[in-house]
Amino acid sequence: MTEVYKFGGASVKDASGVINLASIVAKRKNSLLVVISAMGKTTNALEALTRAYFSGGDTESLLQQVKDYHYQLMLDLFKTEDHPVFDEVNNLFVEVEWILEDEPFDFDYTYDQIVSIGELLSTKIVSHYLNFTGIQNLWADARNYILTDNTYREAGVLWDKSTHQIESHLLPQLQKQIVITQGFIGNTSENFTTTLGREGSDYSAAIFAFCLKAGALTIWKDVPGVLNADPKWFDKTELLKQLSYYDAIELAYYGATIIHPKTIKPLQNAGIPLRVKSFLDPQSEGTIISNEDTSVKVPSFIFKVNQVLLSVMPKDFSFIIEENLSQIFEALHQHRIKVNTMLNSALSFSISFDYDADKLDQLLAALSETYKVKYNTGMELVTIRYYNQDTLDRVIENKKVLLEVKSRNTCQMVMKNKTA
Ligand code: ASP
Ligand code: MG
């Protein structure tokens, strides 16, 4: 049965990362699709390049940095500039230069044409390197398989068309050799490149796994698996060895950054287990996410900083009713604000969301005609799945809690540091 591996930018950020990837891939000889993101911070760099192009900035030096980074990495891998990979990589950069020579139009469209180069570069380099070391493989252009609508930067997948392409053209290839392809990118029916949203490579891997009816998807990461908290905030974290799809989706929804939130649905729908494993320690088990429900409910913690806590009250002292709520949600939707917590009472409706100066201004303008709006910035939001009194006490130490929402399994608190 076919398996899908996904390697993120951190796993291929330098030559030793690519060499390590090769050693992992080499262990599996039968049907394997390898989905790879752009190397290191390349997507950020290409994003900066696109912005500079639209604002009249110094695109030349920004593009040069991306080139230098990839050329150095190739030199470290291939030791000589004579290898044909250099020409292929060069051609990709020429395509970007052509775009940059024209007058800028339509940011989102252009973003996708430029930023998608990151994944094309990384997969060209990795594919050549694998062949170079005797791991025979085929480089495949994901744009022949992941077909999308034309919502640039957040493209919607056309499932029937993608399934058809993958079944009839990719599956036969996988029976012959390992195939290397790109995460994050797709193609419209007019043949324009799209992207699936930042960090979308996990999602790509899940789409491929679904359409291939794969036996499993493994996401290789720089952590041992899914942890019950981000080590950035917690010094004692625990590895969650087994998770249900349901819990994984809940954790991703509340902001755990381990897996892209869209990834789980196709896997759950097709019953494909998802493994999250460390590329630094490939022998260890990592986390397995499947239909099996674990009986041990380990409390998990998700922290989000830089939150806005905003309360809306009708000016005329009327109750907060469905009509008001639908107006408020309409405004949130229009300004693309994703609500992280909400609570309503008779006279007010409160929400928390990620701070963004522009979006906040627009929302205040939209709501303040009809409502009295109060807000605080610089808040923290903690979500605890499978909370108990002990875990609650731990996180609110030295904090002032401004809003608390509890369900049977999940507790969310918006809080700030206690001032003396
Ligand atoms: N390279 C893309 C990004 O950094 C996609 C991904 O890494 O998943 O957003
Ligand atoms: Mg990335």
C-alpha cells in the first residue's frame, strides 16, 4: 500500500537536513510519495520579495538572498556546479525575474506565482540529490494533481478532479518508484498556480493520501510527536502517543500549531492514520492519530498571546438577541477575524481574537454605530483540553482572569498578568 511522507521546511533547511531525509526515505523502497515544503524560511523570504515588488522596494537584493541560500545548499550537496540541478534551479529563478520585470497587478495572484517557487526549488534539489545518491525517484509537479479554484493564497481543492488526476496518473508512477512532489501548491483550470494557505503542506499531504487511499501519512517534524503543550511555554511537556482524529482537530482548532487544521478531515474521512514523528530520531514511535480513542485523557495546554478581548453592548440597552449576534458575526466575517473565544450575556457579547491593528480598526468602525464597544489588548488566552482543578490552578497563578468559558472537556480563559 502506498504511504505518504511529508517533510516541512525545518527538515530540509540545510544540506545535512537533506542528507537526513535521504536516509529516512532510503529505508522504504515500496510505493512512497514524498511531499516537501520550501527550504527553511524560504516562503517568508519570497513573501517579502512579493511585498517589495508591490511597494517598489529592492527586489533584486531580496531575490539574490534566496538564490545564494539555495546555491550554497546545492554546492554543499553536490560539491560541483556542473550538476544539471543548477540549470533547473536557475530556470525557476528566471521565471521569477520575468514576473518582476512587469508592472505589478493583483497582489494575491502574483503572490502565488512567486511564492510557489519555494516548493519547486526544494523538490528539484531533493529529487536530484536522492537520484545522485542512488535512491531512484521521479520529480512530479503537484500542479498536475492538486486542482483548485482560483481563490489565490487560500485555494479551495476540487476534490473530484484531483482524485481523478491522482488515481489515473500518479498512482501508476508510484508503483514504479518513489515520487517527490511539492506541498502547498495547486493549479486552476486556467493553468495558474495557486497556494493553499500558509503552512499548507500538511494539507497537501493529506489530500494526496486521501486521493491515493494511502495506508498512512507520516509528518516528519523536529519534535518527538504531538506534545501536550508547547515547550516554549511549558518546561514539563508530555508526548501524546495516541490521539483520536477528534482530539487532534480540537487541538488544532484551539491553536496548537503542530498540524495544519485542515489536515485531519480528509484523513478521518478515509480512515488513514496520521503519524507525527521526529526526523531527528526516526526510530522512535512518535504520535499516532487515528479513529482509536485513547482512554487516558492527558490534559493539553494551548497558549495564545497578543489577544484582543472585546465586548459589544447595544447602545439602547436592548438585550443581545439573535439579530444583534448575526450583525456582529457578519462584521467579523467581513473583516476576516477568527474568533478564539466567545461568551454572551443579556446585555453584552464578548470575544477574543488575534490582535491585528488594521482589522481591529475596521471592526470598531463597523460596530460602533450601533453598539458600545470596549476592548483590551495584550491579553493571553489559554485553552485546556481535559482540564481538572490542578491544571486550572497552575495556569492562573499570578494571572487575572477576565473571561472564562467551560465545556465538559475544554476550558478557555482570557487573562492578563496580575499587577502588584
Ligand atoms: N512553505 C509553506 C509555508 O511556509 C507551506 C508549508 O511550509 O507548509 O507556509
Ligand atoms: Mg514552511
